[in-house]
Amino acid sequence: SASMRTNLLSLQGHNSLLDRTQDRLSTGKRVNSAIDDAVAYFASKNLTDRAGDIDSRKAGIDQGISSVKAAVNGVEAIDRVLKQLKGVLTTAKTATNKERKDLASQFNILAKQLTELVKDASYQGLNLINSTVTKLTVKFSNSSTAKLDVTGKNLLVSKLITRVGAASLVPITTGSVIATRLVTRTWSTVSAVGNSLF
């Protein structure tokens, strides 16, 4: 009969509305497909894609920040070791030959620590302080050319310091002055690199 058909169509309409409401509740979206509202759906899709791009850029920026932090922490640690090396060399100026042998041993231990610090200052395989060919590029936007380039510096100077230090600490005071100048120059280089990273 006609009333039964009307009731059946009404029930189907209610089921359709119930399904749509359940979709909205489960997804949290008012519009789930182009059938619901084409204009709103494509506007929503565009905004969702844009949010994904922004998240991707943010992840890249976070990786860049972590890489620079690792380099800065490495430079600060190297700075502390260089101060210790300078102290050893300053002490060697007035030390006896026997004391200089002990100081040379301390000097070489610190120089090895310096090498290890430089090698360990990396984040996810990127080390900005052990090579001049290392480069970090952080892009800030898909729609512009805004970016930050950080070029690596080679602070692996411990081999040079060890060679000069061990040879010059023991025999004569003048040699330790040369080594002190070398450490001072190295310290200046490290400070310059540290300042360029900030």
C-alpha cells in the first residue's frame, strides 16, 4: 500500500541520516566525501594537504635545530678541552724536564679526547664540525626560497696538536711556547666556529 511505501522510504531516509551521523562521529569530520558537500570537501582536502606540508617542514626544521645543537655542544666541549691544553702548556713553560714528560702525556690524552669529541658531535649521521664538505640545508617553505645553509667546519686538529705538543713539551721551554700559540690559534678557530653556529 501507499502508506507502507511512504513509511519504508522514511525509514530508508532515517537510516541514511543515521549512517551519515555515525560517519561524522567516527571521523570527526562534518564532510567525509565529495557527495556530502563538494565545495567543503575540496576546501578541507586542500587545508589537510597544506597542514601535511607544514608538518613536513616543521620536522625538517626540528632536524636542523638538533644537528646545530649537536655541533654547538661539540664546540663547547672542545673549547673546554682546549682550555685544559692551554693550561698544560702554560705549566710546561716553568716545569722541569721530568714534569714536562708527565705534562706531555697529559697533553696527548687531552688531544685524543679532542679528536673523540669532534667525531662524536653528530646527529643522525650529520657532523658539522669534522668536515668542510658537510652542509646542512633547512628549507622553511614550499612556496618561497627561504632556507638556512650551515656549512661544516673541520675541527679535527688533534693530530697536529699531538705532533707539535709531544715533540716540544719535553725538550725546551720555547717549544711549549710554540705549542701554546698553536693551541691559542686553534682555540680562536673553535670560538669563531661556535659563534657562527649561534
